[in-house]
Amino acid sequence: MGYENITKEGNFYQTVSGDYGFKVLSGTGSTTLDCRAIQALEETVLTTTTSVGDALSSVTLPSGTVVFGKFDSITLASGKVLAYLAE
């Protein structure tokens, strides 16, 4: 169950702490998935799409960086990330 509007603190922590699992993405390519956090496992260049707020476009994330948001897709130009699933 994904949350369109996280109004309870517990629901927020549940979605960003991995309760719904994660996917490891590496190399290059695009993936369509609903996720709430992206953690760079190594220096990564990525682009995201989102229906809420600003998307990231060819942004370089240093290793260890975590970005929170409501992401609809992730396209990697290089690097490796954990994408924490929304549902």
C-alpha cells in the first residue's frame, strides 16, 4: 500500500526505512517504480521523474547521499543506488 499523502509520522518512517523493501540499481538505464528515498552507494549521476515537486536532472550524488521524495522513475547515467520502495 503506497501512501499518496503521508500524514502520520509512522507511515513516513515505514516508507523511507525499507519496510516495503528496496531495489539495487546500477550501471545505466531507466526504471519505473514508486520510491520515497534514493541512497547513493557510490558516486552516481541520475535523473528522476516525480508528480510532486521538482525532479532531478543529471544530478551527481556523492556516495552515501540520501534524497527523499516521491519518485516515479529513476534513470542512471552511472553509479549504484538503493531505491526504497513506497509499497
